[in-house]
Amino acid sequence: MTKKRGKIMEIKQIGLKNLAELQKISRITFADTFGAENSDEDMKKHLDTAYSSSQLTTEIDNPNSFFYFGYVNGKLAGYLKLNVDDAQSDDEGQNCLEVERIYILPDFKRQGLGSKLIEVAEQIAKAKHKSEIWLGVWEGNPAAIAFYQAKGFCRTGQHFFTLGNDRQTDYIMKKRV
């Protein structure tokens, strides 16, 4: 438990018993972040496939993926998904840990939870003897890009992310730990 800006923040690793909550928060946060810039059809297709019960179960069951809920003052506020080894969405090497998702509910943005989740990712990377953490961030999300740059991440490349039928560019950003 950590206290930031007068808020009590707690991070807890989750498992299959949290599937319904994970599915709900995934759909809400993704739609909130990306819904305005994408068609309803593409959003629906993505939400229905990426956050289906079967897809999330597969991800939770992967021994190289790790999910954490972030709580602010006892309320579920966001989550973090990390990947190592063959669970990484791109092969960035065995010395890397991927931050695949940091999603925060609208009412809890800009309260320090994103920073806390990055700290957790760094701690886990060190515990797993990884020398770098990396992530993909959509080129159309300047606030997220600025946040990661402020946390010490640098752009090292790009990859493509398909949302529905729309192929989009994500910047690859890395940080040594």
C-alpha cells in the first residue's frame, strides 16, 4: 500500500477469479481512451474479441503474463498487464519485460496511479532479472507518449496494431531498469 497525493493506492495481482471484473474494466477503459478516435464498428469488433472471456482466460492462464489491479482508496481504478519471454506481443528479447496494458478508469486518471503501475512494472522487471521494459503506445495518443517520456521511456521503433479493421501505428518505447 502506498500513499500518493493524499490517496491510498494498492496494487494486487489477480487471477481467473477476477475475470468478470477484468473484462468489465478492460472494456470501459479501452472504449474511454480510444472510442472517440475510432469507428463504432471497429471498437465493437475489438472489444468483443480482445476482451472476450475466452481471450482473457487464455491471457490469465499464460504463465508468462501477469495482471494487477490498482485500487485508489479501496476502489478498483485500473489495471496493469505485463508479459515476459514468449508472451510478449513483439519479440523484444529475453532481457525485456513488456508493459502491454496500463488502463485507468476515467474518474481516477491523473491521480498518480499510472506512475505507481510503472513503478510496479520496474520492480517486477528487476525481480525477473530483465534489463529493459518496453511498451507500444498509439501514435495518436500524445498524452500517453508524454507520460512515458516523462518516466524515462524513449522511442525505439514502431509496430502495427489492428483495431477492428483499422491498421494503426504504435510507437515502441523502451526504458532500461
